[in-house]
Amino acid sequence: MNSPLSLWLRRLLLWVALWSSTLPLHAQDPSFSQFYANRIYLNPAFAGLESGITLSGVSRIQWLNADRGFKTFGASVETQLPYVGLGLGFHVMSNTEGIANLKSNQAGVVFSYTIPGEKSNIHFGMEGRLVQKSLDWDRLVFSDQLDPIYGVVQGSSVLPVLDQVMYGDFDFGVVWRQVSDFGRGKRRWRNVRSQLGVSFHHLPQLVSKSSKGNDSFLNRESGVAPRTTFHGGLIIPMKIFQGSGLDVSFSPNVKVDMQGYKFLNFKENITVSTIGMYGLVNSFYVGLLYQNRFFAPNATHTDAYILTVGGYAMTTSRNKGGEPRLFFGASVDVNTTGVGPIAGSVFEMTFRYRFMPDLNAGARNKGRSRSGKKILDCKDFF
């Protein structure tokens, strides 16, 4: 016989499952803590920021104590064609969540185009992909399977409709990047890198409400809620360390994800806001960020403090003109309110490796577009 607590938990899970199948559910896309390490997912306009061929990977494990939690894995490969200003990429991601083993697998092709300026670039990007979702109905418990004495009994009048759905999707994004000097006189900050971007995910649902697709396992017209992402940041060099052998910079960053059927409706949409600071020393960094619906602690929402470390590693000799090719990063999120620490923490591991087949050819015409203007290189994060 199941305990009263077990029955109560099953009834709660049942109510949530039934409610989500009958009402428009604002399902939330994965939100990565190391968002610049997984930059194509953040904004397709970031594709092809570096010369050569770049291979990236990310692994995210979230809230394992809460009904097996969420597990997300992603990978991408991208390249830059500077002479024509194009970036090309291929992006895959897999996400598994919950006791019903809800899986989402997707694969997409990414294109970007760069308009270079004297000290700034404007990047446009888009991704078209195919998404497949599956659900294990046998792991779900329905109301007619609950007995007040015997607990869960076998058999249910609920008949599964679909255990797998498939649909197409589309994203679009814009990023502006610049290197400039800020301030005047002795307080002037030189060679400050800045970026500002916006991306629109699940664009068909955002453009037309009739473009619902087929995201429902009950064969209903229920499309994925569109998501809009705003992001921006600076890399500010500290000139007081010049001559010490240390290359020290600070990098404040902000990201806001807003997902829901009502465009930019802060009250009704699911919103995840992240703000924080990175400290960069030579090729390594450490960062502390805060994540919540608002940019301040609020007990009614799940928040997290994010600690992240990482950097670039040399795989070729600097004396031969080599550049750091391997990037690695790790982060942990600690929840303090909302879902709380009892659900478990969030862990992420990322890497990025850049293949440079012909270093001499790259040195002769490094990052040059057809107009002759140089495309900004990708330093540290962006």
C-alpha cells in the first residue's frame, strides 16, 4: 500500500499533467548559464565568428532530485567564409526531462552574414531546423488509476494519442559588435569591446498565430511558444596592469529570455534574466552571475547564483604564431528561492575547439571581407 504522502504527490503530478494537456502551456526552452559558450543557440548571428572550423559542445544537468530533472546536450560545427562575409554551421541538441522521459531532439543548419565596418560589425543570422519529440505514456499515472485504499491500480481509460511528433522551426538574430574608446582624458578606456544583440526563436509562431505546427501529443493545435532573447556585454581592459605581464579585463554582461505567446508581455510570459560580471586574466576567467525573473532577489521566483570558470588553452607554439584553439568552461548554479536547493544544483560543462588547416594562408588574408575591411576577431567571449 502506498503512503498518503506518495498518493498526494502522484495526485499533484497528475493534476499538472492534465492541466498542461488542456491549457496553452508555455513550455520553456533550455536556458544555458554559459550562454556565450553555446553562442549559436543564444543567437544564430554568432555563427562563424572565428576563422577556420570550430567544433563546440555543451552538457547541462539540472535539478536531478526533482523527478529525474532535465538533461541537455548540444553540439555544433561552424566555419567562416570572410571573403563573402558568410558563416555556416550545423547545430544539434537533445533534451530529456521528467518521469515520463519527454525527449526533444533537433538538428538545424545555420547561416550568418556579416557587414564589416571600420571598428564594428553587424551580424545577421538564421537557423532552420527539424524537431522531433517523444513521450513514454507508460510512465504516466491518471486519475482513474488512483484508489484511496490500494493506491495506484492498473489500467486506465485514457488512450495515448501520439507518442512522437515532428515539426520544422526557424530562428533569426542580429548582433552588433564594436571596438572603441570610452571616456576622456586620463579616465579614457581604450579598446573596449561591446556587443548588443536580439534573437527570435520559434519565429513562425511569433509571426503568425495560425502557424501552430504540431507540438501536441494529443493531436491538438499547440505550437511551441516563441522566445525572444536580448543580450549585451562589454570587455573593458584594465590599463593599470600594463607592463606587469598580466592581461586583465572585466566583462559585465546581461541576458533576458522572454518566452510566451504574447510578444514582450513581461507579466504573462516566462522570463529568465541573467546579469553578472566576469574577470579575465590572460586566457582564463572567473564569473559570478545572478539569475531570476527580475534583476533582484525575489522570494516568489526561482533564482540562482552562477559561478563559472574557464579559459583558452594553447595547443600550438606561440613562437610559431599559434593561437589558443581550445576553450573550456564549467559552471554551477545554486538555487536559493523558488524551487529551492532541495531540487539539486545545475551543472554545465562546455568546450570549443578551432581547427586551423592553413595558418599561413590565414595570416595573409586573415578575416578580410570582399570590401577589404577586416571582420572583428572573436576574443574571449564575443
